[in-house]
Amino acid sequence: MTFPIRRPLAGLAALLALGAAPALAQQANLARNLAATCANCHGTTGNAKGDMKPLAGVSAEKIVAMVADYRSGAQPATIMHQIAKGYTDEQIRLVAGYFAAQKATR
């Protein structure tokens, strides 16, 4: 026996999901755009070349913690301590999520 309330709830859930899709797409685009500023050193997908730290596939939590260390001065850097201070906490979380989702090649 089906209850008539389930169909409207399923429809409402679908509508809510559709309404969230554009916001999620915007957030994903913002994350990608912010991460593009890291490309000179870390590569467009976080697969850095040479001695630079790769970010692809590193957990978002670890990236956020690394950036916090640069911000505070706990981690010495040539430029990251300055770059890290130019972003809000939310922007850092978006960038960290972007790189965490990338496939590591090394």
C-alpha cells in the first residue's frame, strides 16, 4: 500500500535538488576560477612540476591546514604566506575542495 503523501514529498525533493543545481554549479565554477590563480606554481589541476608541492588528490582538510600554517607563519615560505592572506576562509575551502577532487598523476 502506498501513501499519497510520498509522491508530493518526492516531487518536492526533486524540485529542491533542481533549484540547488545552479548554486552548486556556480560554487564549482568559483572554486575552479580561484584555483586558477595557483596554476603558475601548482599546475591547473594541482599536479605540480618539479619541486613544487602537488595539491591534486590531497584532502581538502590537509590543504586548508597547510594554508593556515602559511597564513600564521608556522610554515616558512617565499610567497605562500602572502598569497594565503589574500583569500577568505571560504575561498580557501573552495580551492582546497577543487584540488582534493583532482586526480593525482604522481
